[in-house]
Amino acid sequence: MTVGKNEGTSGQQGPGKSRTTQSLSCFHTDVFSDFTLARQGYPRMAFSACFGGIIFNMLVGVGLGCLLQISRGHMEVKLEPDGLLVWVLAGTLGLSLVCSLVLVPLQCFQLSRAYGCCLLLLYLTFLVVALLTEFGVIHLKTV
């Protein structure tokens, strides 16, 4: 199976929403549910949900789809990401992970409110850039 432009993230799902926009809005609700858990006195559960929810979505979403394709006789499952949005997603993920890898040990694993605010600012910046890229406001010039 080859996932290209017609079957990938640019396909329309419902009234004017692409798969990417739907997944960003789903992630948006996950963030607020994690905030709610932390505010109600369950910070460890909220922290675990930050990682567990994403890992579960990847395992079920990608894994189940690939398993179904393999069970139908397609022994090669090939995903072809293309476009600027993939680079925005990967770049933001990489930047946040590298920054956390450096900053968390420097703070002796005692995270401050400023660190949390910086992560929220990075997330909001990412969300705006990803949506502007998805709707074609930000695009690469082709030669």
C-alpha cells in the first residue's frame, strides 16, 4: 500500500477538515484533559497520559492499519510523507525533544513553571504554523 496525496493527510474528512486538522484538534483536547487531571491533583496521571495517549494512538492507528493491509496480502506497506507539513511536524518534535533532553537535566529534574510556559509557547507556535501550513498560507516556492 502506498499512501500518497489522495490517501494521505491531504484527504478531506467531513465538512472542510483534513485528517491533519482533525488530528491537531484531537491532540488539542488531549492537552486540556491532561491539564484538568493535573489541576485536580493527579499530576503523575496527567504526565503519564502525555506519553501513553500518543503511544497508544500510534500503535493502534499505524499498527492496526498496517496489520490490516498485511492480512489482505499486501506484504509491503509503504508510507510516503511529502510536503512542508511533515517537516514542520518533525522539526517541532525534534526541537522540543532536544531542548527537553538538555534543559531537564540542567535543572536537576526540578521543572519550573517557566519551563512549562516555554513548552506551552512552543506548542502554540507549532499549532499556528501547522494550521497555516495546512491551509496553504505558508508554502514552499517551487522552481
